[in-house]
Amino acid sequence: MQVDNSFDAIVVGSGITGGWAAKELTESGLKVLMIERGPMVEHQVDYNTETLAPWELPFHGFGDPGMRERDYPIQGHSGFLDEWNHRFFVKDHENPYQTPADRPFAWIRGYQLGGKSLLWGRQSYRWSDYDFEANKRDGHGVDWPIRYADLAPWYDKVEEFAGISGSFEALPQLPDGKFQPPMQLNHVEKAFKATIEDEFPGRTLIIGRVANMTEDKEGRSRCQYRNICSRGCSYGGYFSTQSSTLPAARATGNLTLVTDSRVVGIDYDPLERRATGVRTVNEATGTGHTYNARVIFVCGGALNSVLLLMLSRSEQFPRGLGNSSGALGRGIMDHATSAVGGTVSGFLEHNYYGNRPNGFYIPRFRNITEPKEGMLRGYAMQGSALRANWKRGLRRPGVGAEFKNGLRQPGEWQLVMASFAECLPRDANHVSLDEANLDSHGLPQLKIDVTWSDNEVALLRDAIAESVRMMTAFGVPVSADDPHPNTPGSAIHEMGGARMGHDPSTSVLNKYSQLHDVRNVFVTDGAAMSSSACQNPSLTYMAITARACASAVSMLQNHSL
């Protein structure tokens, strides 16, 4: 396919934010090129394992242990990789990076059209001013240049288009949004909610706010309660680039899409003090190509976006494009997590129909309704109550017809809760170029150096103790030792590295997500985050992207870019 060299805008990446950038910019009349490093995945057509039953797969859904060990030793940390969806994860040995020997980092990635929008957990929560003001309030990190009021209309926009289901709760730390009707808690979860709200005033349990639709939208059908989202959903029941933003961008006639091409550099004109375009390398052939544009949106995922800026070195920016502050690569964050669970007595007369792809959510109460000395910020909890299925037989001795027939019936109820603790933005958590280790294109690999601080460990210890208290009050016996936090990265909420801020000497981006130093380059994915909050961040990425696109279009129209 012959592709023109010049466009109004280039979008690097096709995941959650890249899809939104393509949609917003094309709908504003710009001619847009979206570049994806991975292969084409067409909606419906290429979800080739979506409807396969376990017995139709060579390893009945569990996957080839040899292949998992060989190709996906890091991606397996995600907890989502299986025999149906493994092709949507990168092979680790083909995509190396470096970490200190004693500080591992699990970099979970999906390189294909749609990126991790095909794989994400879909939990969608607004941030509040408790989050946007936290850095200024306690002095950790740089002050966000935006507040909730700046993003509120953009949260409205992306929620209505994406299709977020949820309940209205009037909680100051978790603003309500433009929701479709909520999914329903099951019997055990309703009883657990009643216990928590009766015995722990200031806490509440709600159904998760999730990008799975409960009402049809044009071109998309409501969620079918299959809970196989990561295989791709032909119904379009959950938000992904393929189901939502890409069709909208294509409908304008203004989108050009290039796949299998990695962007390896952004070109900069020192006389004009602006970026002129990007350089790509075809992943299959190794051939290079240059594309030009008036504006560039970098949406490759937090760490890849930072890597691209670092690789885009020049005489003017020897430490990376837009890095006069030295802040590029600093302040990397993820969520620290740990979980507890137990068996619920009773409720065996109750069951549920279908597989709800969502759980419950306990919004942050620590240092909101319940202050506590010795720790900053807070945590939220996510969980669910489910009846054990036939797989419980894998952990029990038994043989014969009676054992097999017993596994055909639902087992006891299980209650599981995972805590997500906010990570403080610290410059010690950083990424850099490793000049001694090169990738397949001869470019420096990324070196990631991230560890948890005492504050994250303290938050998790508190979260586990409070989880045990709530479950014990509900009559669920559970024991938990001091928590062992997850490997950084494995929560798949990596953020930071090109933070927003007021001051160009301490931040990389301004309030519109523009590089302070190069005004026609915008970064709107997780790299832009100045703090991590404890809520899942993807909805905020979408709102930031939509807002930045509107700003870029206005600037182009006013000839200020």
C-alpha cells in the first residue's frame, strides 16, 4: 500500500489513548496517520480463539507450559495470559529490556493493533481533587497543572462514548460519571456490603465501574456476560480500539493506518524549534520510512513513549527530545498490590447466571474518612464472590465417578479481595537507555529501575489488615502474613516518566500534555501522569487525551502550533 508522507497529525500507537487521539483528531477534520508497531487485528475477523471451547485447544486452555516458560516468563506475571489470548502478549525473548539484578520489573505489553485495549481489565474510575492535589498537599512529586474541574467534561465525553456501567454513589473521593445502568452484586456480595457499611462507617462497597456495556450502542451490543474479554469481543460489548474509536476514526475518511512499523525517532528542526515528523522501521523487513506532520501525539504506552523520546536525541536535546529539565524518565510508578481470600460459609442455595466480567469495589477510605498517622495517600480494594467450579478438583485428591460428578456441581462460595495502593512519585524510580544492550534494530534497550518505598509497603500492610478485619466481620476466616508486594509493573498500571507540571525546569509536559520544549509534540498516555492515585488510571488517560486533542486542534486553527 502506498502511503503519503505528509499529514496534519501523526499518532504513535493504537492502544487506548492512540485510538482516542485518532478519533478526536480525524473528527476535527485533520488528516491523521496512526502507526502501530504490531500486526493488524481486525475487529471480529481476527478474534480466532474467541468461541473455542477448552477441548478445542491443544492444552485445554491451560497452555503449553514449555511455551509459557520459553516465550512468556514475564508476561505470565499479568495473571491474564492463557491459551486463548497469548498471541496478544509480546514474546519476552523478542522484546528484551534490562533491570538491576535485585530489582525486577514485570513489563507487560501487547504489540498489535489495539494494543492492550484488547487485554485491559476495563475498571474505569474518575480521579478527584484528592488525587490531583495530593502532590502539592504533601510535597511528594510535582504539582499537577490540572484539577478535576479541568477534566470533568472530558470524563463525561469519554464515558458516554466508551460505555461505562456503574452506580451513582455521591462519594467525594470517587466522582460519579455518565454511566449506563450498573451490573448487579450477587447475593454474597450484597451481604458483605451490608456487613461493611454497618460495622465500618465511612466505608462502602459498590459494583465496579467497568467499560462493559449494559445497554446497546450503535454498532455495539451489550456485554454477554461471558467473561472472555481478552480474546476479543465480536459483540463490541467492552471498550477497545477495535470496537469503538477505530471505527469512528475510519468513518471520517481522514485516517491512514500503518501496522508492523515501529517508530524509532522523532525528527526535530532546531531553526523552527518544532518536530517535523517520525522515522519508522518495518518490523518484518527492516526498511525505514519517514513521515511528516504538523503535530505528533505520542501514545505508545508509558514506558515505550518515554523510550521513544529518549531515543529522539539531537544536538539540541542530547538527553532526549524535550528533556531540558532532566525529568524525562523520572517518577515511574505502578500500583502496589496484594490479596487475601477465604471460603464463605452458607449461601449454597444461591447461585448466579452467566459470568459477570466485573467485581465489587471498595473506594479509598484511608486518609479520607479514616485518617491514619505514619502513611501517606491510600488504597482501594477490588474483589468478588464466586462459587468454585470444576477446577477445584485440581487441588483435591480423588478419583472415580462420584468424585467427577461432585465437580459438576458448584462448589462453596469464595471471597477474594485485592488491594491497590498508591505509589508515591519518586525520581529514584526511573528508566534510562542501556547503551551496552541493543535491541534487534541496534537501538539501546530500556533499563528500568523501580522499587517500592516504605510508604507503599506500609499502605499494603494496612490494607491487608483492614481486609482481614472486614472479612472476619463477615464470618470468613482468613489469615494473612505481612504482605509481599507484587513485582513492580505486574499491576499493569505503569505511569510517569514524562510528567505534567507547571514548571518546565521540573516537568516534561504542560497542562495541555505538550512538551514544554517542543510545542507540537503531545504525550497523553500513562507517561504524562504526575501521580498514581489508587484508582485504575485508563479512564483518566482517555480524558487527558480527548482534552489534549481539542487543545491541539484549537492551536492549529489559531496558528499557535
